[in-house]
Amino acid sequence: MTIFEAYNDTKKQLKNAGIEDDVFEAKQIIKHITGYSNSQILTRYTEVLTDFQQTSLTLILKQRLARYPLQYILGKWDFYGRSYRVGVGVLIPRQDTETVIENCLELIKDTDSPEILDLCAGTGCIGITLACEKKDSKVTLVEKYEESARYTRDNIQLNAPNNAKLVMGDVLSKVASEKKYDLIVSNPPYVTKEEMANLQAEVKYEPETALFGGEDGLMFYKSITENYKNSLKPGGKLVFEIGYRQGLAVKEILEENGFTDIIIKKDISENDRVVFGTLI
Ligand SMILES: C[S@@+](CC[C@H](N)C(=O)[O-])C[C@H]1O[C@@H](n2cnc3c(N)ncnc32)[C@H](O)[C@@H]1O
């Protein structure tokens, strides 16, 4: 089978299985098994797959048709222009989260050497991006689970080894540290109990500990706001990624905890996605 035939066959099988982005996914899979770039594939499409490549393709398709996430199959995924290691045990970075980055960068653009805390780090995509984009920042990332933390560590090493560090910890427990931050950011688990029962097939492979935010999805917002507000410097900002229906509820949590200038921002799909406030 040639590369061209393999691409067409992969695309067809993905489409028949109801996978929406069949063209994009087929291209990613062919790139993965051949090790070729987009332009190499275009010039070498008549090459015949080796037995090894053919077997890899069969195995990958079998997994993908069972709705195993493409990102886990590839073992890496891009976020804000950088590559992150992903796999079983860690949440796959979402494009929506880039809205969090844009807002954080705007909030710290005039702060010299900001101290940043990223709670619920997962792959580390938020903290690591901020460390890379704001080079004079110092970023601490907090993660509770070792299954996720092994990816955080690898990704720090890969992308921001000099100004980002991981601390293992439970954000639901009271914080003892005296350290104060200019910006605390978190994309915590925020899926409600009702939503957990109706997850997309691929999302069911991601860790429940990265998704479930309690009955109403707000458990982490309440705890983090209460536990970490005293860890902000005067004028410091708390930034949350939120579920698209949680804007007003999270705004209220910030208000109850003394935050001012609370703003809800939308993502590129026009859904509420970020809430942030200032503590004077
Ligand atoms: C929604 S994921 C976000 C991951 C990453 N920040 C992102 O934006 O892709 C939430 C993360 O919080 C971690 N987590 C869950 N409960 C936690 C806790 N009590 N303390 C610290 N981290 C926790 C999960 O393991 C998961 O990595």
C-alpha cells in the first residue's frame, strides 16, 4: 500500500466511524507512522509503506476507531505553538485554554519579574506557556497526582527548564506557604455530576480526577479562592478557566471573597471561558 492509498483508506475509515475531523486526523496519523513532514508526504506519496509502518497503521486505526484519543496515540500535542508530551493519566491541552493564556499575558505585561502560581497543572501547558512567553517570570506549578505530574516534569524539561518548577500538592487543602504571587491561575476540574454522565467518547479516556468538579462543578473554584486569596500580593490577580455556563457563579465566588474588577471573558467560540479578579 502506498502512502497515498494509506491516507485515503485511513480517512475513509475515520469518516465511516463518525470521526469529524477525518482529513486532519488521517494526515496526523500518516505523518506519525512515516515520520515525514507535510511537504515530505506531498512529494513521497507514491512510496510503499514498510511492513512495520503498515502494522503500526493497523494498530493505530484499531485504537482510534475505538475512540481512543488521537493525542494519546501520537503521544504529543501542540499548545500555544509548543509541543507537549501527553498520554494516559493527563488531561489533553485544549485550544479553549489559549484564551486563559492571552488574558494572563495581558494582565502581567507591565509587571517586572512576576511570581506566578499555576494550580492544577496537568501537562503544565498554562504555567509553562507563561514561563516561556514572559521570560523574566518565575512560575510554580502545583499538581496532586503522580500520573499527571510525570508529564508536567517532562514538559517543563522540554520547554521551560529555567523559570518553571513543579510542586506536588493538593489545592483543596489549606496553604501554609508564606510566599506571595502577582498572578494565580487555574484550570481546575469543573465538569458537573450531570455532565460526567454524558461525556464524549474520547473524553472518557481522560482521568476523572482532571474532570470532575463536584456536584455543581464549582468545588475547586470555592476552595482555591478561599485557600489562595491570601497568597496574592496587593493588586494580585486570580484567573480561572471556567465551563461555559459557570461565569456568573464563579464571579459571585470572587465577589464573596473580596475581589474587585471581576471580568468574564469569552473564547474564540464566543463561550464564557475565563473569569478573573483583583485583590486590593
Ligand atoms: C482540568 S485539568 C487542567 C490541566 C492543565 N492545567 C490544562 O489546562 O490543560 C485539572 C488538573 O488538576 C489536577 N488536580 C485534580 N485535583 C487536584 C487537587 N486536589 N490538587 C491539585 N491538582 C489537582 C488534575 O490531576 C489535573 O491535572
